[in-house]
Amino acid sequence: MAFTGNDASLARLAAELQRGLSGYVLPPGDPRYSAQTQIDNGRVQLLPALIVLVDSVADVARTLKFARQHGFRLTAKAGGHSAAGYCLNSGGIVIDFSLMKAIRLEGDTLRVQAGTRWIDIYDYLSANGDGLIPVGGGCAPVGVSGFVLGGGYSFASRSYGLSIDNLITLTIVDADGNIRKLSADSTNPEDIALFWACRGGGGGNFGIVTALHLQLRKPHTPTMLVAQLRYRAEQAQDVLGFYNEWVETLPNELACYGIWGPYADPGSGKTISAFGFTCVYNGDAAGGIDLLSPLFKRDPFFSQINNMTLPQFETMVGRSTLVDGRRAYIRSGEVPPKGLTSGFVTTLDKFMTSAPSQDTFMVWTHAGGVISDVAMDATAFAHRGARFMPEIKAVWPRDDIAATRTNVEWAYNFFEELRPHFSGAYVNYIDPLQTDWKRMYYGDNFERLLSIKHQADPDGVFNFQQGIASAFEPDGRQPLDLSPLNRTFVE
């Protein structure tokens, strides 16, 4: 249910809630309120009734119980990088973790609070980690908790698995306001089931995560070889056709992510459509150069090689894929081995060379390796067999509201044309226009997730438009109904 009171009653309730918190309640008139409603995707403009800057786990539990008592809907915001903006809401309460960013190193593990971002961890480990790395995000400002709950692809994942495969424990506040510590070693079957569901089941479904305990890894060498290469669009069939087969021969230590978007032509200085790779080798530089030599032989117009720690590299390039307050619509897909066929590449070329906005770009994850070695039912993550995970970010200027439909329909049609090549989609790039989204995100794991959801949250406290128990389904008919992009909850 939703809060239906007036401004005076809201002010009284805000004061009542504040009296029991160590953090802060921000009503719309507070000078800090506006900044806390700004997230990475500037297209999302949602105004909650109250924002609560929690400062303890007790604050989270009290706020949740208060929301239930007074009829407020509730969402949680950690990094503010929800692709659909589901961390915010209209007229409800947002639990904001900006104040809870503590990090503590314990041997080869790391304890972090839910407000921590990957850039915080990279900076911390660069100073204190003795060469240890997390299995963390390539977009450095992204929040740790949301990233992990969806699975968590990393440049180190082919070597060490997904982020969820390196998660030791989670601390959550459940639907009744109870504080629970979840792990695979729990003696409580319900906690074991929740821990399974939280590893790949996506954020916002089963509880509010307040802290994570992460396994760190020691790379094979103190530094990693990282290379960036770019090619002209007209080389796509040749280079990507080769890449599609070549990656099947690579050791787990080498990950070669892809990117396609605008790039400055070094010859003319003009912006051109270009694609390329970001490759990270978990080993000695000489070995990495040998492995990458076939890519260098295919005539890139730009190439750069660095030998550095992974946290240093993440810090250097980690802002390059941000929307950064512009407007965006984001879609994803999961592609099986050798799935970048000639037809796939033709579609990439057709759409990426005709994008309506010069700010638009596409990236894809190179998966496999240790990710695929984990049993399909070991976690809720449903895409262990995928080799690539493409993501399109249609991006346009924040002040150009009129360009919304053109850019959204372009990106929607792009990935609908690619859909026959997809085995699923990635819940961390949750898309309100994604049809058949339960199967696409969760595959054969959905029914088990739904059963756990009904047991853990029978009253639907954690419910949103594409929450596990939601009946929402977009129809996909043209012209597209864009209203799902502008809300968190379905009435």
C-alpha cells in the first residue's frame, strides 16, 4: 500500500521517525533532498515522500518497520546505478546508504557496508591490500551491494568466478525488520535458501542488504597486462568474426571485453563509429602480449598497453561507461559460445552506425572460464553457460526530453533484432520494457526464486514493477508504451 496523507501529516511522521534514528530523515524541503534523488541515469526523475540517510543497521530495521506501520512503500539506494531507477520511488520512503561505507580488511577477506562503491574498495586496497583484488565491477562508482546481488561480472571473473561466487556472508534486514546473517554454512534452512536467492536473484526482492563479507584474491603476478584496441566499423565482420572463434582458445586468465561507440579518429579528429576490446591478463606481461598478438595483427587504429594492478586500472578507466546524469535507456542480453555470428555482427553494424545520439555506446562482457565451472543450481544466477553479455546504453542529453522516444525505440528495436541470438538477459541491467522478463533474467531458477519469495516475504514488502512476485508484463507492441520507464511500482 502507499502513503496517502497530506503534507502536515508527513511532517509529523518525519519528525516521529527522526526521533528514533542515528541517521537523518530528509523531507522534500530539506536542502540535501534534491542531491539524494539524482542517480547515474538522469532520465529517472522520481520524488519519494522521505529519504532516510541511515547510519546503522538498527536505522534500517526501524525505518522498515515504520514504513510498514504507516503505509509507505519502500526502496533502498546504495550506489544509485539501477539501470531502471528502481532504487528510487515516487511517494514512498528511500533508504539511502550514503553514510554507511565502512571497509575492513581481515586477512584475505573484506567486510564492507552497503553504501560502499567499488571505487572505495579499489582505493582502499591500493593503499592497504598487499596486492589483493576483489572480484569487482568495471564501472568503479557502482555500488557493491546491488552489483553483487545480480551476479557481478568482473574483469577477474574468468579467473575467479562471479562476484557472488566470492561472497562469504550477507547481513540483511528481512521483511519483518529482523537482522539476519546469511551464509551457505548456516544451520537455518530458511537462511540457506535466502542466501541462495540473494546470489543472482537481483536487488530489491528478499531483504535490504546492510553489509557484505567478500573473498579477495591474489593475482598470479603483482601487476596485470591491460590492453585497449580500437578498429573501424568497416572491419567488424573480419575482426569480430575472428574474435568469436579466438576467445574459445584462450586460457581463463585472459578476459577480452568489447566496446562499440563514438571514438575520435586520430587521422581526421572527427568522431567516428568504432569498436574494440579491453583485455586484462592475469599473468606476466610477456605471456599476455603473446596471447593478444592476433588482435594487434588485425590493424587496430588505436592501441594502448599498460602493466598495472587491477585496482589501478579500474580507477583509471572506471568512469568511462557511466551515464553520468545524462538520460539513458539500457538493455542487455546473454549470448552463448560462438554466438557473435556474421548475422549478429551485421545487426551491430547496422544499428551502431545509425544511433540517433552520438553519446550512445555498447559494451559486452567476455564470460566463461571459472564462471562456467560452477554448477547451474549452486546459485540463483541462471547464465553460467553464456560467453558474452552485451549491454546497450542509449544515452542522450539530460535537457533533451523530446529525444526520449527516438532513442528508446532505437535501442529497443536493436536488441529485439538481436534477441534470437540471446539465451537470456542480465538482471543487473534490468529493463522495464523487457518482455518475458522472468524467464530472460532467471531462466529455470525462477520457480525456486518465487517459492523463496513467498516464504520470506508473504506480504510483498519488497515489491516493485519487476520484483520476483510481480505480475507485470510489458506487451512490446509498437508504438511502445513508455510509462513503465517512469515508475517503480505498478498499482
